[in-house]
Amino acid sequence: MSNTITGTIEKVFERKVGKGTAYSIAVNDVWYGCGFHKPDAKEGDVVTFDWENNNRGYPQIIAGADKKAKITVVDSAPAAAQGGGGTAPVNARQVSIEYQAARNSAIALLPTLIAQEAVPAVTKAKIADKYDATLLLIKELSDHFYLELQEVNEAGGVEADVDPTPGEDA
């Protein structure tokens, strides 16, 4: 099952490996593998792509027929300013804050899920597998909460369903 994410590329990483050079990008504080083809996007670009965990459990961008990671640039990074420095996208800090909040919510929910044995992948796993299963669950819950927040943001927020002044009769 693949997932779709949209965010700002915080870092592009390349490393030499036995087969050549492997590439990864960081989006919303998560690293996504791009395989052995340099991505067509750069740091600061707002991108969208589909990804899934590879056979080792790491996020991998889904490749096209040409075996190149399919990354769509939604908005290009601003050009570097005259003085050498670049400007970060306006929403990069907010995106980071939102993802951190989603991750904190996932971590806060985890003890309840485990106590209720609601996640057999963690509660029934062998001791050696519990760590990886727990990290994967945190990642999945973080992504879930973050994507829900994005839907709320795109819809213009939420309306309070309660009286803003509790205890007072209208």
C-alpha cells in the first residue's frame, strides 16, 4: 500500500555504495529513498510523491518505468539571494511544527494502544521485533495525524461544536 506526501525538501543526500550513488531526500523530518537516480528536485522545493516502505522497512519513493523516483515539484525553491544565502520557504517552519505535533500525538497515544493490546504487531511481536514494530507504528500514526491536519487546513479549519463560554446559559 502506498502513501502520498506533500512537503518541502529539507535536504538532498547522496552516498557512494557498491552499486553506485544512492540518493535520499528529507521531507517533514523523514528520509525517503530515491534509489540510484538523482532526484529532479532540489532543497527548498515543495514536492509531492507516493512512497511505501521497502523490504527493510524504510520509506522509499515509488519509481516510474524508468526506475527513477517519481517526484512532482509543486513549487520551486526561491533563487539564492545576492550575498550567497538562500531564503527558506515561508511555510517550512510551520510544516515542521505541524509534523512534530503529529509525532508527539502519535507517541502520546502509543501507551494506551499497547495497554489495550490494540496493536498486535507490537504487543504480540518477539522481543527483537518490538522495537522496529513500535517505530513503524509511530511513523504510521504520525503520518496519519499529519495528513488529517493538512485536510483540516485545506478545508479552512474546524468550527467549534461547543459553546465557547461553558457554564453560562445563552
